[in-house]
Amino acid sequence: MDIKIDAQVMSSAGKKVGKLQGIVVDPDARVVSHVVVRKGRLVPCDRIVPFEDIARCGDDIVELEADAD
């Protein structure tokens, strides 16, 4: 799965959540564990989202499995 910094992050309902600001890597497992979503219209502050909550990535868009809550 390719993840691009500054990709638009969308909810499962298709609403803009924010932009991908960074990733968090588990140093022991050497895998991405979370992504950092920069605040947007629906998210009043930056959020750290578990990697498993990502449904799809592509074309500069990251879609979350859940809605913007």
C-alpha cells in the first residue's frame, strides 16, 4: 500500500477529514502502526489514526474505514 504525505484523507462517507501529515512506525515490528492526519473541516485537531483503519490508498487519497467521528 503506497501512502503519500499530504494526501487528502476522506471518511468512509466521502467527506474530507484532513491531510496525511506523517506516519508512525513500530520500531520492533518495523511496520507502519499509525498515520497522522492534519486537522481539516471535520477534524478540529490533528489525530493519530491506527493503520488498520485505512480502507484504501491511491491517487493522493487515503480513505478511512470509518466516518469522521
